Amino acid sequence: MNVGRYRDIEVADMPPVVAAVLGVTLLALFCGLMWYLTRLDHTKLRDPRARARAERRKKSRRRQHELRTRRESLQRKAARQRGDV
């Protein structure tokens, strides 16, 4: 069926080899697109200043975690000493 100057492509009218090649090509394009979208890193910071802020924030959180762990350890140690005396 022709609509205006555009031509519809009927897959049923194609030879089987051409239809198979078209199907494999479209499937490969779709798989390639999905692979690209899953490999794309949406979380990567492009701005150098934002990257530096994120690095400082990460270091600060790590430092705070270490301090919290040490404080809790000292509190447990003090509680044990009070219980032993």
C-alpha cells in the first residue's frame, strides 16, 4: 500500500533471507542501544569543582566514621573498666 510518495515496506513480501537480515540488524541495533545505556555512567560528575566537592565530602564522611568508631570503642572500654572495678 502506497501512501503519497512514501512506500510502506511489507516484511511478509520480502524474501526470507532479506527479512532475516533486517530482523537481525534491528535486533543488533536494539541490543547495542541497551548495552550503551547500561554502560553509560549517569553518576559521573563532569564539573571539576563538583568532583572536588564530592571528594572532600567523601573524605569528611570517612573521617567522621573513623572518629565515631574510635569514640564508641573508647566508651565500650570505659564501660568494661567501670564494670570490672
